[in-house]
Amino acid sequence: MPTNVEIKARVTDIANLRKRAAQLSGTDGQTLEQEDTFFNCHNGRLKLRVEKGNPSELIFYSRPDQQGPKVSDFSKAGIDQPENLKVVLSQALGVRGMVKKTRYLYMVGQTRVHVDQVDGLGDFMELEVNLKEGQSAEEGQVIARDLMQKLGVKDEDLLTCAYMDLLLNEKSG
């Protein structure tokens, strides 16, 4: 299973964060329109990602809900018929919820820097340090912390949970 180290944080100045991410990556980034449908799952999280202009994916991942850098194990499968699969998984497992977002993607070394505008929630930043073969989680955490500092992300802005959890908390609150 591939592994990465993740950090997720709230963003108060998305324009400044995008500018810093572009400078670090040396690119203007890529704009992605994503819709993630989350299904009920006993261990970890299961989502169907439909992305405008790109192939759809079924993604399973497992990671602790903790603040700061956390290790995430994941598996992906390309999907040719996302709407049909969505119906099947909805009937079999039930839908937990849906997250729609505009994602600005910047690659900085081995790290995916996501600057996200999430419908119903606001602006966020997510780092995914894709660990190389033999690279430790601690090395990934060092890379993530360094990028956090360079992007101006403070510890108090860090989140412990997924967007789906935040949306569910908004609805129940």
C-alpha cells in the first residue's frame, strides 16, 4: 500500500497561500474540480472521486485523526463507470456524504500541495508528502513541517479530521 504523510489546515488568506505555493513549485499549479462521495466503511474511509476532465477513482485510505503530520495508507483503482459504481456502492454500503471542492494543485518536490475551496466549509490547505521506497514517516514529517513553515501555516490552523467530518459536524451542530 502506498503511504504518505499528510497535514490539513484552515486557510485565512487563500491568495497569499496560492502565491507562496506557486513560488515554491515554480508553476502556476493545476486547477481541479472534484466531487468525492464517501461511503460507509468499517475501517478507514472509502470514496469515489469524480474529477472534471480526469479519470474517476475509487480510493480507500486509513489514517489517524490527529493534529499535525499523520501517516496515511491508501489504495486507488481507476473507474470507467463512476455513476454505475456509485449506485452499487450506495446500495451496498450507504452514502456517508459528499464533498465538492475546487483544488489548486502544486508539486513541491515529492509533496502535493493542495489549496482547496470546499463547498460549505471554506478555504483549506493540505500537504501530501508521498513517501519514497525506504523513506520513514519521520522523514516525511520533517518535509511536511518545513513546507508548513515556508507556506506560513501555523499550528493553531491545523485540523485533525477530513472535510467529510467537518461537513457532518456542521450539519449536526
